[in-house]
Amino acid sequence: EVQLVESGGGLVQPGGSLRLSCAASGFTFTNSWMSWVRQAPGRGLEWVANIKEDGSKKYYVDSVKGRFTISRDSAKNSLYLQMNSVRAEDTAVYYCARYNGLPTNHNWFDPWGQGTLVTVSS
Amino acid sequence: DIQMTQSPSSLSASVGDRVTITCRASQSIDSYLNWYQQKPGKAPKLLIYAASYLQSGVPSRFSGSGSGTDFTLTISSLQPEDSATYYCQQSYITPLTFGGGTKVEIK
């Protein structure tokens, strides 16, 4: 069964740091782009970051550039999101997802993890 | 950035109704458009990829169409379990962007 399980969420003060993890199983992790997508309470979905299969390319939404770092460990089949200098507006459920698709470069998020809640508050 | 605009933002329909949700991109995205379903407290689920291809395991009452800037998600015969919020998403270029969502309720 293809599965993604996030962990590491919690309460963090503004300006603080947090590291999210995502454990992948049931598929070939080393062949898959991976992503983080977040959803603020009561709001829509926002893509946060992507990382290539080998970690050589990373892409971020502007609002997190310079503060968040996406990374992966193929030996552990795990994806990470290091969140630094967090702000109240980073409060959200963070989902990890496989970003996969066709040779035509059509790609999509599937599957998704269950999400982990990050709350930024003093 | 490519803006994705969904309409309506919410709708209420009866079981068995045909439901159509539209998604418009601020520039042409060819067929780089996906649809997701999200139920309260749950992660989104892929329904349609590349504008019109049904994800494995998704009921055939769901269909997608369109290309360029205008896309539609159609539920041919609404079922009680289809009560959810639906999102479109463009995969044409980063930043990857989602529509604001359409909440579908059952009358």
C-alpha cells in the first residue's frame, strides 16, 4: 500500500524553527519527486515546495523562500521540511505528497499524507 | 504567477443532479490541470489528471474537460458521498497553484 505519514508538527513561537518529516512506503521513493502542500485553517490549498528524485532541484513558493528548506533521505525513504523564522501566517496543516506524472510532464499530487498541524503563536 | 479561479465557490444540489464546476486559468496552461476532492478533516484525493483522465478507482460519474484556460469538472449523477470541496490545480509552471475551491453540499 502506498503510504505517506507526516510527523513533527506542533506549537512554535514566531521566529522559531520546526522540522517536519514524512515517511514514505509502498512505492519507489528514489524515483519520485516529492512535495509539501499546506492548508491554513478554513482556507484553500497552497503548494509550498518540490524536490527532485535525487534532491538536485528544489522549488519553493515565494512566501517561504529563504526560510524553509525541503530535503530528502533516500536511505530512510523520508522527506523533510525545515521551517525557520516562522510567522503566524505559516500556521497550517502541512501535507506531504508524491508529485508524479507522465513523460509529457503532466504531473499531479498523489497520494497525500494525512497532514501535520503547525501552529505559530506566542 | 498563474491564478486559478473556480466557480461557483459553493453549490447545493440534489442526489442524482448533474453538477458542473468551472476553473479558469489566468493564462493558457494547455491540459496541465488536475482536480482534487477534499472531505472535512481529510487529505485531498486526486480525481482527474491532465484535464480529462480519470484517476484509477475514481467513480466514472466524475469527468473532466477543457484545455487552454477553461476547464470543467462534472459529476454526472451526484451521490451523497460526493459532498466535499473540490479544487483545481495547474501543473504547467511553478509556483504550482490551486483554485480557491468549490464546496458541494447535498440538498
